[in-house]
Amino acid sequence: MKNAISTLVFSIAITSCSVFGSLTSNTTIKPNESFVLGNNEHGTFKVKLKNVSNHDIKIVMAPITGGTYSPITVIPNKTVTVKAESNTALVIENKSNEVASVDLYVTGDTGLSMGYKN
């Protein structure tokens, strides 16, 4: 019985930590659209973002309960690192008339929704 309980606790611990890791992506964002990372319930995560476009992009934090804060403008070929709190999305805005591209390296809770919005 003691071994069964130990095995159960260990299995739960491994499963609950499985969303913590890393992911790497090159993401393309259409003109005047945004890419939203983490618009769902999740833990904290950190993003290292490089703007590989030839124009500025803007990133903001957006709690899933509403609102935005901490806007950052990222100029071409610059890299920033931002930490998103639990249940807070990172919105990458492309306000130009050209396609934008960003390299992303995400660590922490990677059980994040990903999508585009106009």
C-alpha cells in the first residue's frame, strides 16, 4: 500500500510538471494583426523575443481578466526578455503594413494558447 501511494504521488508530480519546459518558434504576424501567447489559465512563463523584422513591433501584457500593461517597443534586430505572470498573455502587435517576424524562446509553463487577432 505504501509503495502504491508513493508511486501515485510521484506520478502526479511528474504529470503536473510536464507543462514546464521550453519551446522555440519563429512566428510570422500579418500586417496590422497581433499574435497572442497565453490567453488561457497558466502559470508564469518567460519569453526571449528577437524582432527579426525590418520595422518596430510592440509587445504588451494582457491579463485574461482584461486590460493591458507594460508596453515595450522592440526595434529591428533587438532582443528583449519578458516574464509573464500567471494567467497573463503576451500580445505581440504588428502595427505596420508589412509582415513581421519574431524569434521566440519560451520557458516556464508552456501549456499556453496561441493565436492571432486583428
